[in-house]
Amino acid sequence: MSSLEVMSKDESKISVKLKGISLQYSNALRRLCLNGVPIFAIDTVDIIENSSVLPDEGLAHRLGLIPIKTDLTRFNEPSKCDCQSEVGCSNCKVMLVLDSGDSEITKTVLTDELTSEDDSIKPISDKIPIVQLAPGQRVKVECYARLGRGREHAKWNSSNIATLIETAKEDERILTVESTGALTPEEIILAGVSELGSGLEDFKNMIDQLKEE
């Protein structure tokens, strides 16, 4: 009989015992927890003003790597959204704005200055450095975040690590997942199980169609 038992968990990490689940399915779940669960990340950056020493592409890259809190219950992946638009809509895209303003001192711009149009979709911390500005320098950008998966780009990895180790018992393994903060560890495991189930169902349907042909 297959089962999944929580061994330990905290705010960032969870370890679960997988019993009666074959190695290929256990490893598929591990891979899904690492880079197959959709999360939000900044994907498009419109530079309105950037007089910092960091080039536009460097600034956009840093913004893209900021972990963003994610709510999978309210938003769709662009490819699955009813809008089917390259521009996106409020159901699949969220705008975040950064305007450092003018400063007379050298300062580090942190993520607390990155404001989101949706309170649930925002950086996991207010203290992540983005860029350092000298007196008279300014950064003003509009960013658009969307759901994506780590197999497309590492900025969409839902986990920092996802490991699978054997135990002394046969057909029993320990899966450990450490979240980036975009989702809770429990949400990653549950979403991974759901993704695995739907993937297997899709594969079964493909096989059935081949048999009919």
C-alpha cells in the first residue's frame, strides 16, 4: 500500500517518507518539486529610468531572480489562461513598480521599494538588495511577473533543493524539499503530487489513443 508521511517540517523545509512508491515515480515527484511546480517570477521589465552603474540588462536580471510569493489558487499560467493574449491579463500577470526617487546620499535599493498591484504577489522579503545608487542616481521601472516553471528558467524553481534518499527498509524513501519562499514546503509537495497525477493521466490517454489508431 502506498503512503506519504510527514517526518519533519518547518517554514522552509519538509521531509516526507514515501512508502510503496516505485523509484521512478518517487524521483519524478522529486524533479517536479524542484522545477515542475509553477511559481511567480518577474519576466518582463520596462526601464523608465536607470542612471545607476548597473546596466539595464543587469538590473532586469537581478529583478528576475527575486523570489516572489505565489498564490496558485487565484492565477493561471499564461498558456492556460482564458485571455490567450501575449500581453496577459489580471488573471495571469501582476505588475510591480520600483521608483527609487532622487537621493542626496549613497543608498542601497531594497525590495521594500518594489510595490505590487496585488498584495499576495510580492517579494518574499523586504530586505533583498537590488541596486546601489550614488547621489543623484535614480531607478524607475515597471515589472511584470507571471507563473512559470523551473525547466523553462531557474528563476521559476520552486525549491532550492529536492533530494531523495533510500532508507534501510525496502521500497521506502525520504523526500526532502527546501522552498525558495515562493510557496510553503507543504504547497510544493501537494502541487508536485497533483502535477504527477495529471501527467500520468495525460500519458495514459496518449497510450489509449495510440492503441485505438
